[in-house]
Amino acid sequence: MKKYLFFLLVLIPLLISGCFGFGDNSDQDQVKEVEYELYRNESIGEANFKVKYAKEWRLEEISNGLFGTSTDELLFKVGLNHRISLKVLKDIQAEALFEPYTYEEITQTEVSRFIGKRIVGYKENEEKKEEVIAVSNGLYIYLLSTNKPDSPEFIEFLNNITIDNNLNEIEVTPDKSIFKLYFARNGQENCQASYYREIYLNPEAEEFALIPKIVMAILRPGELALENLELFTSIPLGTKLLSYGYDNNKVIVNFDLTLNEGGGSCMMELRRSQIEKTLFSLNENTDLDIREVEIWVNNSPDEVLQP
């Protein structure tokens, strides 16, 4: 029977420091340092990636010619009957990749600062359990898998992947479970939130119920590793959503007084931009038709986001 468990799991980096020798007493306190290799793929443009892996792992590069000279799959042979794979796919939905599996567990996880869908399960007519993670990046899907779920080697591997992302310009294939939160970027010269971070939200029978969910997500960015992407939120931490409404293609979101605290005119413009662009992005992958966003503070539309 399939078991479905949905929650947001932020991977906590695991420090792998080697193993201790068991020779004479003088060696017992010596730490064996792990040597690493760095693999770079720089032929996919906005979807380039690099991964650091233990030098003792055997790497096999597999290419189907899908991206010219790039590698389509990396297969790491970690040890006896232990493998880790990274595939790059294009123009495919993540859900299609999970169809061959009978799920034992489904979660959301964060991989290389991208939210990915994770499953642990079995393929039909196969006895070996697999852990599979699909990470979306524009038109590309990164499929990360291992035949030893939750192994320390796989956790270390996930924490050593860096996936390039053109946050401003890539086109994301519509997917009803992927949504965008908009933020500003360090050093930008304008007052608009032009960069987004993708998240997963569970579908709702009534799609307007996604409005408070996506607003609450942008108010709590602590788990999105924004600093690693040189992004930041202009909305004061602790801001609360008091109420919301949707009627005649108009969204009203009502916040507490914290939203108005501190900041000059550019900061206030950034806050408005973050909220408006995040809500308008719901039009991309739902049947909502939001044409206007009105921001209230403390149950009033007056004196909102004034410097």
C-alpha cells in the first residue's frame, strides 16, 4: 500500500570527518582525511552544475547526446553494491519520473538550495529499495538516486552539489505544485523584487486557499537559504497575515503593523513588489486570474508602506 507523507524537510549538512585508524596507539587519535575530486558540467548554460565527491569513489560518465557534449548521467560506485546516480533531463515533469515506483514514503527536501520532491520506494518487479529526488531548475530536471536510502554517503553527496540557477530569466514549465516566492538580490540597483525562489505547496480543492499559504511562505523565509543565493527579504521578520480576501480578480491581504516598520522609500517599494509579484505568480500555474493586489495594514488600506 502506498504511504503518503508530505512535509518540508530541510537537509542539515552532515560533517563527514573520516575514520579513525586501529593500528598502534600512536595512530589511534589520527583522523584520516577524505580526499575529494570536483566534477564540473559547464555545457548546459543556465543549468550547469558541479559536485564534490570522495576520490575513492569510481565515477562513470554516461552520455546519450541530449545536450551536445555534456554528460547526461554520472554514476558513482561508492562501494560494493552501493551506487549513487545524477541524471540531467529536459522537458519532462518530475511526476513522470516517479511513475515506475511503488512509494513507501514521499517528502519534500532541500537539495543544493532547491526544493525537490523525494520518494523512497520500489520499482515494479524489483526487490531493491531506492531513494529518488527530483529537483526542478527551469526546463531541466536533476534526478538524484541511490540504492541505499538515507546512507551517510548520499547525504554527503547531496550537500556537495551546486546547481547554477538564472533566477531572473529562466522559464519554468508550469507545474501545479511549484510556486514562486519573490525576493531582492544583494547589490541590485532598483527597488523591485525581480528574483524568485521555487517552493512546493500541496494542491488545494479551492485554489484561492493558496493565497494565504504562499503569503505565509514569504513571511517565513528562514528555511530557504536565501543568503547562499545572495537574496534577501525586505519584509520585517515577525510580520503577520491577519486576513485575506479574493473577489472579482482582486486579492486583499491584510497584515499587522509590523509590515510598516522601518525602511525608506526604496525598502517600502521592495516590500510591495515582493508581495504583489508573489501573488501574481499564482496566475502561472493555477486557474486564478489575479489582476489586482491591494495591501492593507491593521485592517486599513490607508498609510500602507509609507517611508
